[in-house]
Amino acid sequence: MSSSLDAPTELTQVADSLRNECQRKLNTLRRQLDHQRREDTEAADTRHRDLTARLAAAETRLAALRSAYEDLHRQAGDELRAARRATARLTEEIHLIEGRLHREHGVRPADLDTVPAELAALVARVRAAEQIRAGLLDRRRRDELGEVLTAYTELRRRAAQSRARALDASRALARGKLRSRAFNQAAADYRLHYGQWQMREKAVHDLTPELRSAEAELRRDAERQEAYTAQGGAGAVADLTAQLRHRLDRAVETHALLPAWFTITGLGHRPDPARADRWREVAAQVLLYRITYQVGHGVLALGERPAGGYRAQRYDEIHRALRPWAG
């Protein structure tokens, strides 16, 4: 009997022993895993610190290189600008010496302003055409007048829209039942759209005089443009420009001494071979402007800037074209 009773006890002891053994092994495994995790974490932290330090060092080197590059670029730019200024001064001095030598030998500057007899009729046509074109509106003024027309058209559209909505609301009022929800909504819509219509109609009325003035100014401008076209101004300008190019060609070919007002622009006495075509075109436009508007200033190639209109537009265009030669 006692042996049969001891069997469960022994089984229990064996089970407890196995359980304890498993628990010990599990705890050992956990400790090993924790230790391995700590080692991996420390290794990862070490690698992270190392990479961070390397990145910081690389950024420091990059910043130093960028600073050195910017300093070098700035220094090169300063030296290039200084070289350009020195070249421009040297060119001016050479032109001055050349001019003095020519004068000492009795050579007078070429007269680019005088209109020869054979070109008198052509120049007269150009001046007449440019007189018409001088009255043309410049782009800015034409845009301003166009904005007035656009604003007026938009006001008319909105006024018509408000009027149509007010009429729709009045029809809904006529069909609706007094004090009904639809009736009250129609009444509110009518008050809103009728008020907007009245306000926009007043704005249209107030803008009408400015519209009439803008339309008249644009109509006169269109008439001037038609007169310029009918007069053949564009063809005359093209013919005179071609004659002026030939005059410049002869001056360059004969090594003529060009006047001060011409050389001061930066065009000098002779064109740069690399951009001779552009030099020829810009120089011809300068001559065309002086002859057309009879500019006689001895220093300013284009004279004083006009107050406005087409002539001011031409002045600005030629002035911009001269900038690359200004040094």
C-alpha cells in the first residue's frame, strides 16, 4: 500500500525537478539574450557615435571647402571686374591718344550727323513717319487703356447678371404663396440682387466717361498707326538704316576718327571682331535715332531722355542695346 501511495509523490518530485531545470535553463537563456542585446546595443551606439563623428568631420571639411570656393570665386570676380575696368580705361586712353594723333595731323572726326543731299528726301520721309509714330501710345499707356475697357466690360457683365437674378427672384415672388418659405427666400434674393444691380449700374455709369475717353484715345492711336502704315514709314526707316550701315562701314574701312559722342557709348572707333554684326546694328540704330530726332548733343549720343511716348520707348530700347558695350 505504501509503495502505491509514494508513486504520485515521486512523479510530483520528478515534475518539479524538471520544471525547475527548465526554469533555470530559461533564466540562463534570458540572461544570455540580455547580455547579447546589451552588447549589440553598445556596438550599435559605438558605430552611431563613430558615424556621427565622421559626418561632423565631413561637414566641417565641406564647409571649409565651400568657404574657400566662395572666397576664390569672389576674388576671381573682383579680379575679373578690375581687369575689365582696366581694359576699359586702357581702351579709352588708346582712343584718346588716337584721337589726338589724328587731330595733330589735321584729321577731323567723321561727321555722322550731317544729312547728304542724296539722302535728304529719304530722311524727310523718315522724319515725317516718325513724327506720326512719335504720337503713338507706348505699351504701358495702351495697357492702361485696355484695362479700363476690360473693367467696364466686366462691370457690365456683372450688372446684367445681377439684373437677371433679380428678375428671376421677382418671378418667384409672383408665383409664390405669401409668407411661405419659398416666398420669403425669393424676397430676400430679390433685395440682394436688386441692390447689387443698382450698385453695379452706378459703377458702370461712373466709369462711362473714362471709357469714352479711353476709346477715343485708342481710336486716335489706331488712326495714327494706319497713317504711319499708309505713309510707308517702315520701308523708309529700313532704307535709311541700310544707308547708315554703309556709312559706318566706310568709316571703319577708312579708319576714320569717329566723334566723341559715338565712342563714349562704348562702341569705340572699331568693332570687336567677335561681335561686329551686332556692333554694326546697334551703331546704325544710334545714328538713325540722332538723325531722325535731330539730336545734336556733343556728348550724349541719344541726347536727354524724352518724357514719354514712342520716342522714349525707342530711347530706352537703344540705351539697353548699348549696355554690353559700356564696360
